[in-house]
Amino acid sequence: MAERSSLEGDVENIADLLWLSQYTGISTPKETQTAHKPKKENRPPESQDNSQQQKQSTPIANKEALELHTKQHNCTGKSAKRPAIPIKSPQKLALSHYREWERIFKFINLEKESLNQEELDEERTIEQIATSGIYDLQFKSTKEKKFSLTLIIDTSESMELWEELIVSFKNMLYTQGVFRQITLYYLDTKEPQAKLYHDNKCKRPTKPKNVVINGRENLLWVLSDCISASWKSGNAFELVELWSRYSLSSIVQMFPKEMWMGTMLYQAKQSRFTTKTLNPLNQKLIIQSRRAKREAKHLKIPVVTFNPYALQSWAKVVTNYPNSSISGVTLSTTSVDHQEKRQSEVTIDDRMNRF
């Protein structure tokens, strides 16, 4: 009986404990894990669904906003702030073939005795002291470069394409040290009447006669494409004719020879010149053609394309190299006066056919 009463007491105690555990929230480890699982499983799926909805709705919203913006933009008719560039601008040219330029400049790298500067002649001084015993210093004329250069650069808008090329060419002329002196001028050919400047920044006009340097030891180059207003009116050719009376004046044409017909050089007749003297004037050049006698009094202008091989023939003519000749044009006085009139008679089709 005592054992039964103890068992019944234990059963009652277990029943009381189970009843208390249900109403007080105390649970076993397995029950706690199962109780927390629904909370962990329910929250992450909700966040993933929301993120997916946001990702899907973002591009749609952006597309709708973009379409609405373009519709409003087209309705207003306003253009974009950043202008479109339909044609890619060409790259500026740079000077190349430096070794060829150096080799060609050797043709005109001549020296002469200076008339103004002297230096001590050591050999003659020592000989004078040894023979006579008199300390008498002997001097001799210094050596200097034979030629000087006057460089006239066309500053029209079409010449901007060759700006870097001309700058590098000028620097090469200074570094070579071939010329005794290099004088720069700038020729503004935008208007029918050309303007000459000694300084391109100050824009202070100078007279064309100031360019003239008497003596055949001065060379003159005009760097131009010969397509601006001053060339069309003939005023630029008149300046070249003026300078050619005192020094050998040449045009350095930026376009190749195949495109000369698209420039104002088409008014002139293409010729080849030779010479029998060292550094002749333009009028002393000899035309290598049957019309030499007929065009003897015409303006003879050597024309050199901007490459070292064309300049080589020019350098040989200047130094009176045997069997040398140079290409150029002959221009009569009447054609210079009436170039502007003839230019107006040329049609657009004719200009296109020339190229």
C-alpha cells in the first residue's frame, strides 16, 4: 500500500509539472527550435521577394521616365546642349623625314668670308714674330654662312591645318644653322588686299618693301596654299613679283602637285626652270620649253611642294648644280591683273573636275 501511495504521488507530481509547463511557456530544446523556425523561414523570403520586385521595377521605371523625357523634349523642340560632330576633324600634320631634310640642306650649307667680322690668324702671327721679331698681330676674315632666308608665312584660315607642320619646320631651320639669318614675316591673305606683319601677335602692318634685302645671297620663301582672297585678286602675286626683283623668291605650296589646279596656280602655266649662275634672280631663270622666248618677260616663280625631295631640286638650282632644274609657273602681267575676273567665270563643275 505504501508503494502504491508513493507511485500515485509521483504521477500526480508529474501531471502537475506538465500542467505548469504548458501555462508558464517552459519548453524543451526541440520545442524551442520548432517554435523559432517559422519566424526565421517567414522573414527571408519576404525580403527576397521585395528585392526582386525592386530590381524588376527599377529598369521599367527608368524606361518610362526616359520615354517621358524624350516625348517632352521632342514636343518642346529644343536642341541638346552638346552639339553633335557629324564629321571627324582631321588630325594636324607633323614634320617627318628629318634625315632627308638634313641631307638636302647640305646643298646650301655654303660659307663665305665675312666683310665685317675678323678673328686672330695664329699661324700668320707666329710666322711674323719668328721672321721679323716684331709682335704684330695678324687678323683674317671670319667664315659665315653664305645665304640668309626670308620666310613669309600665309596666315589664312585654310593654313590652320598645317600650323604644327610649319612650326616644326621653323624650328628645324633654326637648329640646322644653314642660314646666316632667318627673318620671319606673316602675310594675311583673307582680304583681297594682303597685309604684311613682322609680328603675328602685335599685328602691326609693315610695308612690303621692308622685306626686300638687296643682294643675291638672300633667299625668300612664301609658305601658302594659294587659295585665299589675296591670291584670287592677284595682289599676292604682285608682292611676289616685287620681291623677286631683289632676291630669288619661291612659293612653297602646301598642296601636292596633283592639286595645284584647285588653287590659284591654275591661272599660270607650269614650267621647268634651270640656270647658269649661282643663286640667280627670278628673271635670270631659263625656261626649258619651246615658248621660252615668248615668255621671257613673264614672271617666273619656282614652286616647291612641302617635301624634302622637291626641295632638293630647288637647292641644286640655287647652287648651280650641273643638269639641275626646278618646277614652277610662269605668269604674265595681264593674268595677274585679271585673275579675280577669271575666277568668277569658273563654274562649280569645273572646280570639282580639277580635283
